[in-house]
Amino acid sequence: MQTFHWALVPLLFVLNASYGVSQGKPAAPPRTHAVTLGPGKSVPFTPPEADAANRREETVTVRVRALFVDTRQREWTMGEAHDVTDRSFVVRRALRINDRLPGEAADRWVWQPGPWLLVDRVTGRIAVVRLPDFDPVVSDVVWFRDFGAYCGVGGRGGLVAVVAQIGGRKAVAQKQIGSWPQANHFIPVCKAAVWERGPMRVTMQATGGEASTFAVVGTAAIVEEGDGGDEN
């Protein structure tokens, strides 16, 4: 017994020593970031569909806010942010685009709505949300959980109602609800989508058109024909 006891002690020492070498120093905790939206400021915005002769009269004011990660400004944003989880949110990017024509001497900077961004409060990572058939002019996304409902423009033309999920490669549900482009279309093109929690479903309609309701089951959605509620 004594021989076994003393033979075990060096073995344990060797194992402990090798374990310490393989482990090295304890891993440093991941760095956390401070993600904030700055105060809003008013900027002029001219809708892309504004008549060329009346662009000045049709110019309106919108509010934009700077998106900061730590103390560095990363983007300009517009509209309200939507919390997806307790650590991530989506917000729409605001683009400042040079509207100068070839041959013009001075730059003309204009504001336009851009894509949606997914922001991680812990890592500070910012990624563009890929939304099928999203159109900056037509699409006004209404979020619920990690799903977005909006009107879009199909790849072959046509106005489509779309339900998309963050991270999905294609739409959860899609249905053509009108023609596009339209010479004299309503503004907004579609009414705001209306979500319901239980059962989870969403109703969408083109302004002046019939409503369509989509029942969302897991990551799939079923169009409920004729269950659209108010059609006006």
C-alpha cells in the first residue's frame, strides 16, 4: 500500500503540471460595447416619386439619429428601433447620397431611407438585414418578434405582400396584391401591417385594395384568403 501511495504522488504532480501548461492563462472575458442612439435632428427629405416641377413643395422634414458603438459613430438611422431580443435590435439606416449630376460643379447631398440593420448590443456588430423584394420607396416594415411584414416589389414586377424572418434566405410568405409600377399610386402604397399574437398572424393590404391575412406557423406562413377584416 505504501509503495502504491508514493508512486501515485509523482504521477498526480506530473498530471497537474501538464494540465497547467496546456491550459495556460485564463481566457480574458469578451469585451462589451456601449451601443447608443444619439439625439434626433431634423433634415429635409424629398420623396423619390416627387414631381420634378414641385420637388421644393413636396420636401418634408424627417428625424435622423446617429448610431454609436462606444464613442464612434457608425451609421445614421431613421425611424423607431425594434428590440428583437434582449441583446439585439433592428433599426433603419439613413443614407446621405450625392445627387449631383455630371457637369454640375457643386455636390448636392440628399437624405434617403436605406436598408434595415441588425445591431448586437454586446459585440457591437452591425449587419444589413436581407429582406426579400424589399424596396426603399414602397416597403414600410412592421416588426413582430423576429418577423417583418411589408409590401415589396417582385423580381418580375408587381406589388407583393411579404412576411420575412431575420436570417431567412427567402420569404416565409409572399403574395402578389397589385401591379407595379403605377403611374398615380397612393401614398403610402400599402397600409401598415397589423400583427396578432395568438394565433400569430398578420394582415396586409395595398391602399385601396383587398386585405390578405397570413397565419405564421413556426417559420412557415399560410395565406388565409378572405379573412382580411377592414378592406378600406
